[in-house]
Amino acid sequence: ARPPINWTKHAVLSQYVANMQGREGEDDYLCARVATSACEWLEAARHNSPFFLWVGMFDPHEPWDPPTTYADEYCPDYEGIDPIMPGALYDHGYEPTERDFQRVKALYMGEATFVDKQVGRIFEKMSDLGLWDDTIVVVLSDHGTELMDHTKFGKGGGNMRTYNTGFLWYMHHPDGPSGKVIDSYVQSHDLMPTLMGLVDLPCRCEGMDVWPLVTGEADALRPHIVNGWAAFATGNAPAYCSVMDGEWLYSCPLGGAEAEEMLFRLPDQDTNLVEQHSDVVADARRKIEEVVNQPLDSLRFNEVCDPSPTPLHRYIGARGGWSEG
């Protein structure tokens, strides 16, 4: 059997479990509570014109903790403690089984399914209130994650493959096309200028209005895209950058850190060709430096990931630090 979780080592998980005390049914899960609030807000604001509503669910995100029945749809009859934080699988030297891996995947897929249901509740409320004919709706995610695609769960700067750096972006416009798929590069900071353009408001920023891709006025806006992945506030993992065009995906650590560079000829993302194509690497690094306006070997991001300690982090620190037992 898997040993108990090391609660001091896994402080984020411990804080999460403490926060979830008193949860009794589906309606008590965080994303369901967000959806309920959004539906209530729409009910109250339906006669206001115009209105703006931003709904941030955060899920699906670690901990992958949907109602059990949603995970059971993908991995039934699992016996054991649900590994809602994949990293905890390896605590105390435990060797995960194939069944454990299947359950982790099921937890993620179950959480995604549960989130879909909550988004559907908001859409149903819009239908009930007759809002679709004069409302622009955007569904946007922040990034992806790895489900043992390359022997791991989760995400991080050391793995800038497309399943980690890609994001979902769906749009509904009452006067826009239906069912159109855009096969061109966009980036998340294009959201604001796109929405501002649709409501005829001026906007000056580094993003681009992508609506011409939808209307067919443009086939592409960028020949390549550059991504950055911030470092964690704790630990020694460096920040990373990547650049991707229609042929190559290159990623590297920042600040001269001794970590792996990767170069893939798309669509393959298994064979690292960084040693075989120094010219492509040099060109990719130049493209990144044009965006960040600094040499990569000395570059530091201003942002770090997860900089704020949880109450449990503070409690552990006040009692003399971390226990590794």
C-alpha cells in the first residue's frame, strides 16, 4: 500500500485538503461554485447593456480532484487513495503501478469533464436569458499539461512541447462565422486587442487583433511565436523560452543555466536535433532575443511562478522549516 502523504513536504496539497473541508456534493466544488456565481450574476445583469463578465475557474488544474464519479468514467474500480497530485505518487520511494498512472489520467480527464459541465451551465443560463444574439463569448485556457506523453505528469519550463504551451481559444460572435477553425499562430496576449477591436475601442499593446483571421482578411499574422515559462519561487529550476514556426520548435533555459536545449522538426517532438542543426539554433535564439531585447545567457524574467506562500507554508516556516521525514 502507498504510505501516507508527507504533509509538510506537500504543503500546497495539505492546504488544499484543509480548504476543501465541509465539501459535500458537486455544487461545493470550486469550479461549480464559480459557475453558480456567474449564472447568478448574469441573471442580475441581463438588462444591463453593455456588460462585461470574466469567469475564472482555474480548473482543470492540480490538484486533479473531480467528484469521484467523473474519474470513474475513465478508470473504474480503482482501489486506493486518489493521487490528485501526481508528484506525491513518488513520495517515500513508492513505485507507482500502471494502474496508478491510469488513475491519474482519469482524474485529469474527469476534472476536464466536470469543468465542461460547469461551463455548460453558464451557456444554458445564457440561452435561458436570450443572450446569445447580442453577446460575444470567449473560452480561453492558459496552457496545457503532460499526461505521461514523455514519461511524466504535469508541466514546466523544461518541457516546452506544444501540449504544454498550447492553449484553447474558442469565440462566439453573433455576426461571426460558425464552426470555422483557424490554422494560424496566435498568442494569449492577443485576446485584449481582439476584444477591444470588436467593440470599437482603441487599444495599444504588443498583442494583435486576430479577428482578420476569422473574417478571412488575413491568412496569418505571425511567422513564428515566442513563449516564456517562469521559474518557480522555490527550487532551482530555471526559466525557459521557446520559439516555434511552421517547421521548428526550439527551447532553451535562460540566464546561462545548465539545462537541456531542445530542437524538434515539427510535427515530431521526440527527436532532439539541437546538435545537428546549429544554424537553426542560432536563428531561433536570435528570434527570441528580438522579442525580449536581451541576451538569453543573461536574461532574467521579472516574474516567478507561485511567489506567495500559503498559510501552511508560513506555519511550517515559523516552526523551524521543512521536515524531510
